[in-house]
Amino acid sequence: MLAKFLTTLQLVFFAMSLFAQTETGGDRSIVILLDKLRDYQTNNEEPQMASCYFQLGTKYWQKDSLSKAVEYFEKSLTLYQKLGGDNGIRLVSESLGILLLEQNKPEKSIEFFQVCLSANRRKADKKGLTIALLNLSKAQVEFGQTAQASKNLKEAIALSKELNDISLLADTYYLYAKAQQTLGNEKESTSSYDSYMFYKSKMDEKTIKSIKKSADEAVNMVGEVTNEKKILEQEKRGISSRLDSVSNQLLMAERELLNKKVKELQAEQEENKKQAESERLYKNYYLGIAAFLIFTFVIFFMVTKFKINPMVARGIILFCLLLSFEFVLVVIDRFTDEIVENNPFYKLSANIILALVLLPVNGFVNKIVRNRINENKKPIETNL
């Protein structure tokens, strides 16, 4: 009996350990946070609980357990809103918005980015407000609220200029250019893209200056030995020239990309024009063949009222049949090409089938001609 009880107890502990492993994903830091959370809940320490929920959400996000991350972030946000902690609200709502946007849920992310935006307005934090506007605009563009995104981006651009933040200016102008292109404002889009390129080049220059400064500091920190200084100076000049080269290559690549897009658009327009012209020529070709075919039949039946050489009559009939074959072939050729995928064997088979279908037409026309000529007492060969 005791042995049975111990075995059952072992199974219970084993099941509990499996549950803990599933809950924490085997991460010791999550286990510690969960233990702390239980203590905070026992003592009803809400500020610590809110912070602990946020840390757990971050841990699960890092482990790609996104549903768990969202669950703990929402619990944290609810507590911070209850406590009135704008700093916590900003941090958690921004994290939730970014997480949901990564999950392709822009509508839901808009809700949390707006919460973050309101908290930043209350704090009067210009940089935080600019970042919140930028994040909100990204979600709105993805969700199709492009006009509202443009309005928010204008405010973000104005704030970025006040802050003189080159990085934020580049990001906001790029997104604004994209939004204006979606709205069909090509002029505004091009102007914004030029501004983006300007600030991006400024960022590149700033990076280059920073690297050059680091190179200068490295040279100054080197020992006082003259030969070593000369070597380092040469290396510094080499780094500077390579950085200048990289900067020029980046600018050239951007220009080439723009030129490529323009050429692709022009090629597409040219292709559309050619296709329209081809359609027009096809229609004219159909009409020409049809008119000529009708004209030939009319002439032939008029001629049969008079005495006509049987060989000439046979030739006219054959010509009419070939012309009919050509007309039908041109009409259906474009459709058969799609069906048989330009396979020569299948195309030849289709043409043979068409010829066999038109053979009875030849006999029918011959019969009509013989009857017309017999009525007018103009004999014609029996096998015509």
C-alpha cells in the first residue's frame, strides 16, 4: 500500500515538473520571475506586479512565445493604467504595438500605439512623441489608413526638425514618401523621397565622421614612436578613402535603383502601347480577310450565271476554301497557342482537324455551284 502511494506521489511530481517545463520553456530566469510574481501577488504589490508582468512578456517575446508575451504585456498595461504610470504605459503599449505589427495585425497594433501616443503627449516628451507618431503611421499605412498616417507623419516631421534628429527625419520622410505614393501624390512623394535621400546622406556623413574621429583618436592614443605614428596615419588615410568610396557607391546605388524603376515603368508603358497596336492590327487583319472572303464569294456566284471554264470554277472554289481556312485559323490561333503552349505537334494537329472540318464545306459549295450552273444550262464537270 505504501509503495503504491509513493509511486502515485512520484507521478504527481513528474506531471508538475512537466507543466513547469511547458510554462517556462526550460528558462531559469522565467522560473525566478514567476516565483517573484507569486510573492508580489500574495502581498498585493501592484507596481512590482506590473513590472514583473512586463519582464515576463519580454522574456517570452525573446523565446518567440508570442501569445504568452501578449498575455503578460496586456496584464502589465492594465496595471500601469490603473496606477497611472505614464512611463510604464509608454513602454508596454509600444512593445505591444510592435509585437502585434510583427504578427501582421496592424489594426490591433494601432490601438496600442494610440495609447502610447497619448501617454507621450501627457509627458510632453518630443522624441518619444515623434517615435510614437512614426510607429502609429507605419501601422496605419499597413492597415490602409494612409490619409491619417500622412497627417501624423507631418507632425512627426515638424517635431524631428525641432529636435534636429537626422535619423528620425530620414525615417519619417521615407514613410511619408511611401504614403504619398499610395495616395497618388507623385510630386509630393518625389519631394519627400529627395528629403529622405538628403538626410540619409547626412547620416552616412555622420557615420563616416564618427569612424574618422575614432581613427584619429586611435592614432593619438598610439605610443610616441614616430614610425608607428606614420603607419597609423597611412592607415587612417586609407580608411578615410575607403569610407568615401563606400559612401559614393551607396549614393550611386540609390541613383541606379531610381533609374531602374523609371526605366521599368517606361518599358511597361511601351509594352502596353505595342500590345494595343498589335490588337488593332489583328482586328484590321480579321476585317480585311472577312471582307475579301465575302467579296470573292459574291464575285464567284455572279460569274456562275455565265459560261465559265470548269478549271477556273474549281480554282475559285479552292481559293475561297483556302481563304476561309486562313480566316478561321487567324481567329482561333491566339486561343490554340494558349491551350497547346506553342507545341508544334499540337498546333499541326489542330490545323489538320480544322482542315478536316472545312472539307465538307468544300463539297457543299461544289454542290451549290453545280446546281447554279445547271439551272443556267452551263455544264460543269461532274467531279467539280
